[in-house]
Amino acid sequence: MTIEKLNPFFAATYENFPKGRTIGLVVLRTSLSELILRTEGTGEPMCREFVSAGLTPEARKSIVQRLVMTKRKQVAPERRKGREYLRAQDLLRPNKDGVPCALNTNAPCEMCVDCFLYGFAAGGGGAQKSRIWTEDAFSILTATDTLGDRTINAIFETGTMRDEKGNPSTALNTSEYIKPGVNFLDVVTLKDVTADEFRYIIGNILLTSRYGAVSSRVGRMENQVLGIFGGIAELPSSLELVQAVHDQFTINNKPLEHPLDNGELIDVTQTVIADWINRRGVSVQLSNEELETVIADVDHHWTDAERETFLKRLDESYEPFRQVGEKKAKGKGKKQETVEAGS
């Protein structure tokens, strides 16, 4: 199992300054249960946008409303999934207050695998830009075809909607949901990552299975990597990909209706992205066989037998940069002491 074909686009080790090495992933995300993707509270509509149906002159004139899986709805669950395994191996380091690194606390450790890869912004001024670039993923079909309504009832412990005094429950609500079998296409860009960082990122994508709101009840999704590219520039956007797939269905007179056949959708998508090798800045595309080999390599490193060794090796790769950070911190402290002594 090897990923040597991507070696020209891997960094040998983590570096502070970018060097233009780019790996692009094409990801198909398919809902396996009801799914809730919204930015507001209960009862708010799903995220959606009006866009052109396709890229051909005729399709550009047709405006449709597509569902949107925002970039944060993608990255947040995948980042948490990776942190679960880092925590299991005791690889989430304490922050300046001695508390283990945690998201959304304004006090990241700045030294763990997650911080080095996905970035952080600390209140004290420290920051690390994410090297995983994402964008909104769009549904193939329109919002009209893929949305349903669900009425939520509050049932008492008696098993009915009336309490012990016979009073009816007033906790009724109707909420939108995304149907099972809805497909989102997504483009993810990796900047200057090492081979082990690449394995870590793809592992997080493939292992994450819950997205959106109320993920303990709904939100099951399956992620499939349909293409991997190497080059010095980003791939076309997720929206362009969805629009091109729409055009291919139209040209081939294939019905665009829910539920889409996943096998047919994958074939059409791979036909579209096969042309991307001719794009400016894109120099390598893995074949289907090479793609399967890479996914097998990633799966191997995430097995129970290899996961601990793999994650600890990845963690140790940042050690030289942690030492530099510690020296800088000590230097700042000495400078402050000198100023105070002379005041």
C-alpha cells in the first residue's frame, strides 16, 4: 500500500511558511437518515441558496434553489472526530492554564495535531491558519425535491399527549428536514500537508458519520472520496462541480429526481472531474485503482493495530516546532523581567 504518486505534493515535515503544494479532494456526502442543516435555532429553515442550475448558456438562465452544507457543518464534526482519537492517546496538550486543549474555549494549546492542522485563534493574539480549505457543499437536486416537514410531538410518561390531569401537551412544532438519500458534492483543498497529515485528514472524513443538528438522533451521512488531485492551484469549486454534473445528467437525458442512483451519480461525477487534469495548476489525478490503493493505505493506518503508532508518530513530527515555541515564550518572559527591573 503506497501513496508515492502524491509525494511531490507532500511536505517532508511541517513548515510555517506555505510553498504552494496543493492536494484536492472530491468528496460525495450522502444523507443516510433525516438531516438538519441550519444556522439558527429550532424551526428555522434549512440552509439554501439560489444559484444557476448548470454551466451551459441555457442552464445558466435557469435559477434553482439548492441546499447548502456550510463549510463549518463539514469541518466541525470531522475535527471533533479526530480529537476523540487524540484524546484517547493522551495527545491533546494542556493550554497555558493547564487545561487540556478544547474547542471554542478561547484557550487552545497551540501545540497538538489538531491545532497545527486545523488552525486556531487565541484571544491572546496567537493564531494558526488552517491548512484544510473547505467551501460550501451544494446538493445535486433542488431544495423542493429534497426537503420534507416533520411534526414534533411531546409525549408524557404515560405514553400519551395528555398529562395526569388530562391536559393536552402544547409542545408541538413543525420543522423542516433533509430527506435520506440526498447527495452533496464537495471539494476540499489541503495545503502543504505531510503524508501522515494527509492520512489523518482523510481518516477524519471517512470516519465521521454524524452531521448537523440533533446529531444524536438524526444526521447520519456517508462520505466517499471520488477523486484526488495534486498541483499548485485549487480545483474548481463545489458549485461548479454540481453544476457540471447537472449538465451531464441533462445531456444524457437522465432524470434528476429524488432519490438519485448513487452508482450513476458517481459515474457522472468521475466523468466530469476527468477533465480537471487539463486545468491550469493541476498536474496529477489518481486513477480509480490508485485512489483505492490510497484509501486502503489510510484505512490501514487507522486500524486498531496501527492507530496508536500512527497518531503518536504524527504528534512527534511537530516536536521541533514546539521547542521553538517554548524558547520564544521563555524569551518573552525574560524581556519582560528586564523591563520591570529597569523601571
